[in-house]
Amino acid sequence: MAQQVRGVVAPGKGEPVRIETITVPDPGPGEAVVKVQACGVCHTDLHYREGGINDEFPFLLGHEAAGVVESVGEGVTEVAPGDYVILNWRAVCGQCRACLRGRPWYCFDTHNAKQKMTLSDGTELSPALGIGAFADKTLVAAGQCTKVDPAARPAAAGLLGCGVMAGLGAALNTGAVGRGDSVAVIGCGGVGAAAVLGARLAGAAKIIAIDLDERKLTTAASLGATHTVHAAGTDVVAAVRELTGGFGADVVIDAVGRPETYEQAFYARDLAGTVVLVGVPTPEMTLELPLLDVFGRGGALKSSWYGDCLPSRDFPMLIDLYLQGRLDLDAFVSETIGLEEVEAAFEKMHRGDVLRSVVVL
Ligand SMILES: NC(=O)c1ccc[n+]([C@@H]2O[C@H](COP(=O)([O-])OP(=O)(O)OC[C@H]3O[C@@H](n4cnc5c(N)ncnc54)[C@H](O)[C@@H]3O)[C@@H](O)[C@H]2O)c1
Ligand SMILES: [Zn+2]
Ligand SMILES: [Zn+2]
């Protein structure tokens, strides 16, 4: 029987979000209904509300979540009712050309639930990133549920579902930071702070955190940054070079995603170094660089989709590290809030007051 639950809906471009009664269908073949326990507020939710992703309003927001599987549809074998899971937004297909070449973290055909959740009047909802977890329950593809150790508290575990995984993965997977490397991270919000943590986990010798907000630099230092650079009115490239013997960092991670930060990343890395773009630009942004510098500086210019993670490989491993006290996910939980406080949480995020507000149900 379809269920009626509460959900946070963005009704139209730029309009405040509101709580609506939504209808969650029983899971069909390959689907699961998950009872949500916690869901972080990510910048991408705000992008949806502002119409920056697409115009498929109304959106059911929320996508950094942990919860318990309530029911599964026909043919589902990977999870069962009662399993504690983190939801992921890249359920790999196993059959596309990326998957067949053994690189499933690039999967070009990730999938979501086929059925739609709706408003009470039958209007179909577009769940953010195919998840929609600012709700008591949500319907997803079973492959979007990744089982992890239930000892991890939902508010911390759920964050691996998006921003924190993207940042950790930008350092660990995409940037392939190694022992002794120097790393610079531009923008230390939830994603960049996680990149700092990832760089430390990988054994980087020097980790330079760069942000416009002093509070973010303080947090980054507590997570393992060895140096901080306040970006306002500063020549960021010169500052990074000065801190790295005049050369630049081996890996520079742009966790803002603007032309000016990308250009800083490009020139703040050492010759043959790596730039990782994990911040997401908007459609009107363009970049101009001397092609000779692209050639002459060598190395690699990479983008990081979801931290190039493979949820089934990375989530359980990172949760184990968290439970061993080696990965401080709790540091990202700035506050826990109720469903009715999502709009206020957007404000706090906008002002830079929080790394993550987390809705707890
Ligand atoms: N690649 C992915 O899969 C993925 C996943 C999640 C989020 N993201 C993206 O990552 C980006 C960061 O997300 P977040 O949740 O950390 O956002 P956030 O708002 O919490 O953090 C952004 C940080 O960048 C800082 N900043 C802004 N402009 C700057 C500049 N010019 N120089 C230095 N610092 C600057 C801000 O002060 C803030 O601390 C967003 O673009 C988001 O959409 C990407
Ligand atoms: Zn695939
Ligand atoms: Zn997100």
C-alpha cells in the first residue's frame, strides 16, 4: 500500500521550500523504500531550489542520507528490510562501456527508482539527485542503498552520501594523493574540508587550506591542514608556491568551481602536478588559459564526479575508519535540525555558518 509521509518540497524557482504530504509507492521491481533517519543539507539542494540544475519542479529535496530499508520490490537481492544503509546517487549499471571496462565509478548509465513519488494531488515529484530524502520515507533504486555498519550514527554516516564523499574522493581517488605529497585545497566548506581530511588520511606531508572565511580555515586546521591561506586580497598562487619551496603543490583541489579558483589551482600546482575540479560550475562560466601553459605545465587536469567513488567499495570502508576513530565525520555535523528547518539551514549555509546542518528524523 502506498504511504503518505512528510517531505520537503521546492515548489518553484527561488521559492522557499515547504513541508508537503507526499505519496511513496510500494517498491516495484528493483526498488526499495527506505525509512530515512538523517539527511544533510548540501549546497546542491539550494542549487535545485534556485532552478540552477533544471526546471523540473516540484523537487523533493535532500540527498545525503542514511536510514533503514523498510521494504524491497521484486528481484531485489542486494539489500533486505532492516538493513542500515547510506543512500548513493550513482547506482552503477554494470553494463555500460565504463562498467564493462572495469571502471564502474565512471558508470555512464546510473539508475534511480522507475516509479514516481507524488504530491497528494498526484503531481509527480523530481527527487534531488534521484534520492529525495528530506522525507520520512523515500523510494529509490535498490542499487542506491549501500549497507554499512549500523554502529555509525545516521547524522554522520549519511554525509558520506554526497559532499563528504566527494571531498574525500577528490583527494583519495581522483587526485590519488600519496604519502609525502603536498596538497592545496581551495574552498573549505563541507566538500573542501573533507578533501583536507582525505589528504591527511592519504599521508600528505603538507596540506594547505584556502578560503575566504576564517571560520572555515579554523575547521580545516583542526581536520589536518598544516597551513592556511586567507584568500581575500591575497595572491593565492604566490602563497601556495611560497609554502612549497617556490614550486607549487603536487595536487591542487578546487572545491569552489569558479573560473578564478580553477585558474588559481592551475598555476598553484607544481610542474606535472594534478588539478582536481570537484566544485561544480554553473552553465555561464567559461575559462581561458594559454594553451602553451596547458602543455608546458604538464600533469593532469581532472574532474571528480562524486569523488570518483564506488559506493559499495568506499562507504563500508570509510564507515569502518570512522568507527575506529580515524575519520572524523562528526566534525562535519554542525547542527541537527528538524524537517521544518531546512529553509533556515539554507540561510546558514549561505552565510557560511555551518559545514553541514543535518535533518534528523
Ligand atoms: N563533484 C561532486 O560530485 C560534488 C558533490 C557535492 C558538492 N559539490 C560541489 O562542491 C562545491 C562546494 O560544496 P560545499 O557543500 O562544500 O559548499 P560550501 O558553500 O559549504 O563551501 C564553499 C566554500 O568555498 C569558499 N569560497 C567561495 N569562494 C571562494 C574563493 N574565491 N576562494 C576561496 N574560497 C572560496 C566559501 O567561503 C565556502 O567555505 C559546490 O560547488 C558543490 O555543488 C560537488
Ligand atoms: Zn555502467
Ligand atoms: Zn550534495
